[in-house]
Amino acid sequence: MRALPELFANNRAWAEGRVRDDPEFFTRLEHQQTPRYLWIGCADSRVPANEIVGLNPGELFVQRNIANMVIHTDLNCLSVLQYAVDVLRVEHVIVCGHYGCGGILAAWNNQPLGLIDDWLRHVQDVAAKHAPALAARPRDAGLDRLCELNVIEQAANVCRTATVQAAWRRGQALSVHGWVYALNDGLLRDLRFCVRMPTALDQIYRSAVER
């Protein structure tokens, strides 16, 4: 007996629905991957990248991990970024976090969870960097702001990668964005972090973290 039959049934229904609405959908998809966007988001199951921005398969290249981190020793994320920028020639890299992130909460509470503690140390570094601004807010507002600040820090990390720096040096059109998603209403918030050239990074970063 096939394991997880309900998921295979869901898959068949989904594929049949696609063909019913667009008979050439899978033929096009098989021969084409030309996304304009790379999405670096949280692995949280409540944040389906394609769906919340209304894009079809093939239109959004996706990298997800706990708390939407961009760490300069993470070869997985860096490889996805390099492929997206150098091979797929995406025009936009979007770092998107979300309010109510379990990784952010665990880091805030310094809650021991095992191996992931080492990963979340990076979030704690963000919290320490911005400790005065976070301490000035009530706890829930502080958590939301940490979600935002973490996105801004990770988007800045994207800008500093060798891949993005090289793309900008050769004149490739590439923008790096920082967004946050709200689970309670399904809407995205623009954190006003949008960098299109290396010389703009410092000013845009300061403006985003000081607002």
C-alpha cells in the first residue's frame, strides 16, 4: 500500500485542476524556469512563498530556513543565491520574515532546543546589536520589531555577499528587498529596505533600522 495516500490524491486533484484550467501548463513548466525573483524566507509551514505573492510554479525561486537567515558560512543558501543571480539572472532578491516566528521567539527566550540553538545564536546576535531599541518596547512589540530587524540584517547580509557584489560591479540589474509577512491578516509589509547598488547600502540600512 502506498504511504500517505491522501497526499497523492491531493496531488492528482491539483494536477488535474491545472490541466483543466490551462492544458499547456505542464508542457511550458517542463521547458522553462525563468523566475524574476529569489525568495529567502522562513521554513514555517504557514508562509507559502508562491501563494502569498500570487505567483505560479516557475515564477519564484525559493530558499527557506529557520528564521530566514543569510549566514556567510551557509553554503546551501549561498549556492542558491549564486545560482539565482548568475544563472537564472533574477532581478530581485526578497528576504521575507514573518511575525510570530517560532525561531525568533526561541532566540528571544534563550530557550534550549538542541542543535538549532547554534543556528538561532545568529538571531540572538541581532537582538544584542539592537538591544536598546528592543528594550524600549513592550514585549510583544519588541518581538515583532526583532522579526523586522532580523529581516533587515539578513537583507544587508545578502547585499554583502560576493555574488551580489560581483553582480553589481558588472552592472547587472539586481535589487535586494526586506519584507515581513503578518499571519493575522495575510499581508506583506515593506520594511523600506531596497538596495540596488552597493553605495546605497549603509544609508538605506540606517534608515530602516532607525524608523
